[in-house]
Amino acid sequence: MARIVITLRIMPDDVDVDLDDLLERIKDAVPEGTDVRANEIVPVAFGLKALRMNIFREESMGGTDDIEAAISALEGVAQVEVERVSRM
């Protein structure tokens, strides 16, 4: 089976959101069979920072809707953007 890598950018709803804590909550919230791998904190503007992360899963598990919904439901998340989906 082919695996895919999904690059997401998660925007917090405030500059005061603890992004390290948010990352841990994201790891707990993503659907089973989905692996959070590389991640980084990137500056956006005026002190606001975003999380950018790569998520791996089997291609047969479908698209990104379930991942986006799980992350969007977390407190402190304003927006989840899929930057790239690629086959490995």
C-alpha cells in the first residue's frame, strides 16, 4: 500500500496559545493510523506563530477531511490549512 504525507499549517486563534501544548493535543486528537512526524513553529506576523507539520497515513484511509475536523475541533485552533499532499 502507498503512504501519503500531508503537510498542514495550523493557525492558533490567539498569540497566547501555547503551541507546544497544542502540538501534544493534536497528536492525541488525530485519527488512529495517522502519524504526526516532523513539525516546526513558523512566524506569521505581529508575534503570531503557526504550527507546520507533516502527517503520514496509508493512502487507503482516504483524504484529509477527518484529520482537519479533528484538529479544528481543538480549543485554540483558528484554522487548519492543507499545504500539500504527496505520495511516498
